[in-house]
Amino acid sequence: MSRIQQTLDCLRKQNRKGLVPFITAGFPDPELTVSLMHALVEGGADIIELGVPFSDPMADGPVIQHASEVALEKGMHLQKVLDTVETFRIHDEITPVVLMGYANPIERMGTDVFIDAAARKGVDGVLVVDYPPEEGEAFASALKERGMDMIFLLAPTSTDERIEKIGKIAGGYIYYVSIKGVTGSGNMDIGEVTSRIEKIRKYVTIPVGVGFGIRDAATARALGASADAVVIGSRIIQELEKAEPANAAEAVKTFLTDIRKALDE
């Protein structure tokens, strides 16, 4: 059983919901990323999604796009992201880390080289936005052999056939995109999301997390009634944009603590 599966199984037994914050590796500065990851854990994170900056992040809104641009300008790239996870593991061998990004950096490194490095550095899961199930099955299988999970996205427009196909190969958890659009955009219809989660569960046996529109504690709490986990990204990046570098870790910890409290209520 992977570290992600162990974590979510433990939460289920405690009747608690998973809190999965996202930050872009290298933003606002590569030197801060490890301390930010530890701050997220202190704030109540169960799993960390660590974004791999990419020059053409097609699924991301302007907030995360800007974070990627800054990180790339400051020299962050896939190998450094892997090294960041390794450094994080010096003081945290428990919290699962999921790398979220796009196919190009992975394929440029070489999928076999990437999978081997990710396993050695302490990565637990990989979410490749532009790997559809038709192209991701072999990759998912190779990750599983090394104890890692392949996380897949589902959207409001996903057909029953696609949900079923992804349910057969996905690991860890399903990431349900709650809105039609990029990260951080649009208004969420809680009732519609709840209905879609119920439909997804007909084909999927692993936990379902919801993201792409959660901005505050109230929304997180409302979604926690039906989802197994909530994912928060753009809102955390905005907190980092407002904070002075010296206060960045405390800012994200404080923000996440409120979300954790709401979920546990």
C-alpha cells in the first residue's frame, strides 16, 4: 500500500477528510520551498501537491501561471523539484508528496529516468495534466511497480466511459475538477459537485478529492460532506504573493490552519 493510500485510509477510519494544499516549487523563491512544505504540514496538510513549473501550463489560471513563470526565472526545473522532495524527506518521512505538472519536462528527462529518480527522492504520486488514460496506462503501471500512484483528473464533462476507464488504472485518489475552466476561476455549484461525486463513485473505488475552486474554509467544509479530500492551490499562491518572504511560511500555515479546523468540524 502506498503512502497516499495509507494516509487516506487512516483518515477514513477516523471519519476525517483529507486536506491537500498545492504550491508551485520555486515560488516565491526556490530557497523557501522546503520550509513552505513543512509549514503546510504544520497547518494540517495530509498530502502535499507540489507543482512542477512549466512554461505552458494550459490547465492553470493566471495565479499559478505567474507562479510558474517566477519559479522558472529563478532556475527551478524538474530535477531541482525532485531534489527539493529529497530535502523535505530529511525531516518528514510521513507526509505524501504528489508532483503535479505536465508531460513535457518528464519526457524530456525520460520517463524511466524520472520514475527511478522520483522513487529514490521520496515522491509518492504523480499527476500529469496532459496524460489521458489512453496514454498513461503504461506510465501508471511503472509508477505502481515503484510504490507510487498515478493521480488522474476528472472533469464535469467526463463521460461515464472515461470515468470507468480512469477508475481502472488510477491510484491514490481521483482529482475531480469542480469547475469548467482553469485553476482558480469560476463559481462552484456545491450541489452539482456533490451529484458528480456520487456518479464517480459508481465507477471508482479509490478516494475522490475536489479542487480547482476552493478558496475558503466555508467551501472546504461544504465539499467535505461528500468528497474524501479537498485540494487548495490558487488561494495559497495568493497568500504567498501577499506575504513578505520572511513571513511566507507562517502565512500559509495560518491560512491552512483555518481550513483544517473547518474540515474537522
